[in-house]
Amino acid sequence: MSTQNIADNIYSVGTTIAAKIAPDLKLIIRKYYQRIYYCSVITNPDKKQLVYFEHELIPPSGSGR
């Protein structure tokens, strides 16, 4: 059994972000669990959530990362 450090994610829940595959689609991080980000589309939050690994996301503009 492995343990996961809760602080191992770069982006916080509630952060507005975009995915590399669709950079024009704005997402908001709803949950982070086991190195996976669960995101909702900002313009349609009732739509099914999308899931991404950290390397599939574009840092928020102005974050300096």
C-alpha cells in the first residue's frame, strides 16, 4: 500500500486552467486525487468532468511557471 502526500499537486482546487489538447477550452479544477486532476468546463459545469494528468495541463497565465 502506498501513501500519497496531499501537497504533491502543483495546481490547487478552484484554479482556472486549460489542457494542452484544447487550449481554448477553459477548465476549473474540481478535485485532485491520486495524481489526477478532475476538471469541469467553466461554460458548462454540469457536463461530465474531464480528467488530466499534470503534464497534460497548461499553467494558468501569469503564474510564472
